[in-house]
Amino acid sequence: MVVLTVRNVPDEVHRALRLRAAMNGRSTEAEVREILENVVKPEQRIRMGDALAERGWQSGLTNDDFTVVSQRRAPAEPLKFE
């Protein structure tokens, strides 16, 4: 595990963290970990695959559209280093 040091935290922010931690039954350190985790890994984060699928659905694309594209695409040829 990584140790993170945060310097120059204003007194009012530290007091608010301690109060929030006490209200949630955690130590201040545990509360800060919880806050950081929720900010950088929110439950409602956008997943790229889901976002692209949603965009395709909104555009009216169907599986048949992708079949047509894949049938017309020529297979890739390997690079030649001569």
C-alpha cells in the first residue's frame, strides 16, 4: 500500500473531515480514504463500452449494419519490411 501525505490542509477543512469521520463512525484517515475512493472510482462512472453501445443504439444502428461493414472490409495484410 502507498502512503500519501497531504500538507497545508486548512484548519477548517481538517475540522470538517474529523466531524464527517465521527458522523460515519470512522477515523479521519479512513474517512479521507473513503472520500478519495469515491471521487476517483465512482459507482456511476461511465464505462466506454456501455457509452459506445448507447450511442449506437441512439443512432439506430443494428447488428445488420455491422455485418455489412465487416463483409465489405478487406482482410489486413501484414507489413513488409524490405
